[in-house]
Amino acid sequence: MEPITVIGGGFAGCEAAWQIACRGGKVKLYEMKPRAFSPAHKSEQLCEPVCSNSFKAKRTESAAGLLKAEMKLLGSLCVPCAEKTAVPAGGALAVDRDLYAALVSREIENHPNIEVIREKLEDFPAGIVIVATGPLTAGELAEKISEKCGKALSFYDAAAPIVSAESIDRAFAFCQSRYDRGGEEDYLNCPLNKAEYEAFHDALVHAEGAVVHDFDVYEGCMPIEKLAKRGQDAIRFGPMKPVGLTDPKTGHRPWAVLQLRKENSMGTMYNLVGFQTNLKFGEQKRVFSMIPALHNAEFRRYGVMHRNSFIHSPGLLEPTLNLKNEPRIFFAGQITGVEGYMESASSGILAGFNALAYAQGKAGLVLPGTTMMGALTRYITDESVKDFQPMGANFGIVDPLAQKIRDKRERYAALAARSLETLSQIKKDTSEAGCL
């Protein structure tokens, strides 16, 4: 059997290559770094986290937590590596970016069935191919994809700033995880009173952005300044919500709060949670420094915005993630319209499994909508979806329970238990058939 080509060494590409290799297939994994970099990438390592270092909630009864549990059940590489390089983040799984990318890179590069080729492909090679080039696909390859898939849709994605830990004025901050979920030191909270918040909001909505024209943006990555323009309380009920927090100085809930999360395992840098932005760098410094705890902040990285693209998967892809009109070509990751690190990685798991099955002349794996991975795949390949936009893990896309459960926590826990039970049985059945 000829090696399967995987284009792209991000989350989806690494998972796809790992799945193929661990099941005995040979892989040629093409990664353009360090020969070329996208506007968002800086490291030469594979599987580099860009916008955030958080992989969202750990609790299995959450949508993000269930997705990671399903991935582990199917032999994920990304989830165990994330757990080994985790930094404190309350109920979320956040990683030290550099350690995480280095660990994934080492695992991929040391696997005897994977050949990593540091080269930028400009066309589809012969044989079975998995395209996992991410949302910043550009150049001649993007043109080739457009030829096969039609015009790509696009939106913009934003990243939050990072500040040095030593520059944060702790006299104006306190440690607490929301609702006390997680460790006390996981989040550093920067409270604002009503007057401080209103002054900050006014400065934010009048600050100068780096891009003057309007654009479409995925709701989950909405720039803080664009969200603020929806109304004075928009960000106070969003990224700056104070619920679940108590300021020890006052004994009361603050009017508004900016949460800071550790960016690395040493705790020398903090990420401004939910503060993705498109403001000019000087404006970021001026406006964000109005938050009392950040009045002397040193910015290690300013927020940036970059263009993301995705294909119209519902009209193009089979539920097995290969093209309807050219089944040797599979797609995985954000280019398919899944949104998020783990969502991208999970699609890589399925694309890798199905590409190998296709090479072996076996049936592909289509997970049911009772699982989060199955529901996500169904969403991006459902031809009835009219206004197709990126989708992350959420319980709204999962098949409902036979019996209604009013309590949301109990309902989510039941959905998660059903999913993992179903997936465990699928794994058992396919393993016995020699497929998993």
C-alpha cells in the first residue's frame, strides 16, 4: 500500500497522520514551516496553538470536555499531550504552548510510519490525500482547492493580547476561579467598578482599529471592541462578566471583571481571556492599560486578526470527510468548517481512520449524532444546512435524549454518558472486525 499524504502539520494533520500510522499505514506528512509561515504562526514546531492556549472545559458533562473524552477513547495524540503540558486554568484544559507543540512534534517525528517533509505543496499529489492546511490556506494550493471545491467562504479570526506577569499590579487583582471551579491560582481577576468600566467601555468603542473596512467574523472570536459596540453592557455580560466571583476587598461581586489566565507553565505571562482584538497596537496599550490591574502592563504579544477560509463542506464532503466527486481526497480541520483546536483535531482522527479504510478497501467510520464527534461531522456534511458557518462543539447539535431532563447539568451529564457508552461499543465492534 502506498503512503497516504497528509498536507498540513497542525492539529488535524497531526491527528490524521497519527491515526494512520498507529494502525499500520505509512504517512508522508507535509508541513511548510520553516520554509514558509502563515500570518498567525511563529514556531517551527508542529501542532502550534495560535489564538489561545486553552482547549476549553475539562468536565466530561460539558460539550468541550465530552469531545476530548471521545477523542481519547479513539486514540487521540493531541489530548494526552495537552494533559501532560497543562497549565492551571480552573475548569479548562490550557497548555504551555511551546511544551505542547514540542511534545506533539516529537511524537510525530519519532513514529516509524510517519515521514515529515518540510516542504510547501502547491498541488494535490497522486494517491490518497488528506488536506489539513488550516484556515489560512493560501497561494497556489488554495487556488487548486478552489478549482475542486468552488469559491471558498471566509471570515476573520482574532487573538487576544498577552502581558508579562510581573507587570500586573496585584494590588488591583485577586485570584479565584469562577464559581470556585479549579485551583485558586488558575485565574487572576482584574475588577472594575461602574465608573472605571464605563470609562473603559467608552475608550474601547472609540479606539482605532487596524482594519477600517467591515468584515464577517465568527461569533466565538468576536473582537472585544466590536462586541462592545453592541451596547454598554454587552461585554459586561460577555468576556467581562463578574458572575461567580467575589472581590475580597469589598466582599461583593465586582461591576465587571477582566480574567487573566496563565499563558505558560512558569506563569511568567498571562492571556487576556476573551479579549481578541483588531485594535492598533498603540491603541491596545492605551485602552487596556485603563484597567486598574494593567496600568503598568508590559505586552508580550498584542492581539492580531487574520483571515480564515473554509470550504462549503455540506455540498462537497461525504460523511466520511472525502470529496463526493473525488473520493481519494479527504479534508480535515478548520478548512472544513469545524471551529476550535480540539474540533479540528477530532476531524483529523476521523479523516485519518477513513483515509486508511479507503486505502484498504474497507467501509469508513461514520459516528452517530449521539456522539459529539458524530454530530459535528454531520453538521458540516449536512446538505440541508443553508447558511453554512463554522461550528464548535455544543450540545445543541447532538441528538436529544429520549426522555426530557429539565435540569441542564443532569441533561448534559446524561448526553455525555450516552455518547461514551455508544462510542465504547462502536470501538469494541470495530476492533473485533479488525478496523480499530
